[in-house]
Amino acid sequence: MRAIAILALLVTSPAYGYVRALSSTGTPLDRRGKCPQLELGGPSNPALSTERLSAALMTSADAWNTPTASCANPRIVVATNGASASDIGYDGTNLVIWRLPGFCDVPSHHQDDVCTARNAAAVTTVFFIDKPGSARDGELLEADVELNAVDFNFSDQGVPDRVDLVNTITHEFGHVLGLDHTCYTVPGSAPAIDSTGAAVPSCFPLSALPAEATQATMFNFETPGEIDKRAPTTAETEGVCAIYAGHSTICHGSEGCSIAPATHAVSLALTLLVVAALLWARRRGRRRS
């Protein structure tokens, strides 16, 4: 992981179908200022043009923005210009970047999240203030998204044996808003209860999970060709409305992120895993964020 601090984020809410990400002291993460503006950076993917990636990003942004338009939601914006940053890091840019074949062969990348979680279709790194006792504890500052084209082929047209780009990005944008996964993969890594007071389920075995967890867009796993999570569930969008209810500083424009001085920002990487990755040629296995 690219983490200055590794925090426990995995909580599930069977009743509502949405999850809150938490700081180390249990403070739920949320945005308290500017809208998250996503910018495209890095090399383009020869298999999917920049125009098609931009269209997918806008479709996923609308999937969250439209049903929450009446709420004080931090509207997701997709920038049309080039990114002001070139790599993952707390730098004031919410970046979306492809990781292409050959990326993990470079020694300096061996410990990067995409390279250590080889069955992750995507990795989102969130940066937030983790400062116990501070009024800003849990403030979500930035989120960077990496798309794993090292190990997976993507499609924006629902091709059965490829990872669906919109399905994946919609999940990642849930992390941008402060949501987390609906089950946990590491014993002891999640809070004991969810936002409803129910016990947090383990992801394993997958067959034992309640439908509310597996049908949510924020479920930790996807399958090749899956498209039914291109839009969040009603429970998840209602959850976003509940999270941001009463926020008076949430923007409604296309502002970007800015680095606040003297903050104690930490990062956490979240991975979205692909089920049945071993059935694919060239797959070396692991998850989804």
C-alpha cells in the first residue's frame, strides 16, 4: 500500500447498503470543502481512447450526482483539461491514471499498490486528516484512482471477458465521496459494528454474505463483464445524502482541491478485486477497490 498510515476502513451496513470510511479514531470520513474534481493524467491506454475514458468518468459521476442532486452532496466533476499532477500523491489533484503493461516490471514500482494487489482492477488512495481531537479529524482531502491495465483488459461496452470500465469507476467514485466496502477481507481490520449497529461481515466465504452487501456498488469484488453496478443502489445514494445532510460548506460548482497548510494528512489505499481472475490469461490474481 501507499500509506503513510494504514487505517481500518471496512464497514458494512446491510440495512442501508452503504459503508462509512473512518479515521484511526473512528471519525467518519467526508468532504467538508470543495467539490472533488477528477483530472486525467499519465499515459493513455491504447485499448481505450482518452475520449472514451472521459465519457466513462462522466457517466459514473452522473450516476452519483443525479440521484443526490437535491442533497448537499459534494458533486463529482470531471475536468476536460490535462492533469496538473503526474502521479499518485497528496498534491491537490484528484487524479485518474492508467497503469499499463510493463509498469510493475520497473523496480521502483514493485511495492506500488497496483503491483502488490495483482487481482485489483483498480486502486483508490484517499488522503484525509487523521488528527485525534481536531475539529478536522476525518476530513477527506483528496482521492487518486489507478486503473490496472497491467493485469486486466477493460471495456466500456459490457464485453463478457473484460472488466467493465464504468462499473469499476462508479465503485471508485464511491470512495471519492467517503464510502467504503461492504465487507472486510482481513480479520480484525474492521470495526466491530456498522453504522446501523450490526456486526460487520467477513468477505469470506462470499456465498455467506447478505444480498445487501454483494449487490451494492461498493461491494469489494466484481466479475468480468459485470455491468449491473454501473450505478449505485438507492440505499447508497440515500447514504450519501445522509452523510452530507446539514453540511453548509459543500460546493455546487466545479472547484478543484487545494492543499490546506499545516494539516496532518494520511493516506489509505482501497482495492477492488476481480472474482475468477485466475480464469483469465495473463492474470496473476487479487482484488478491486
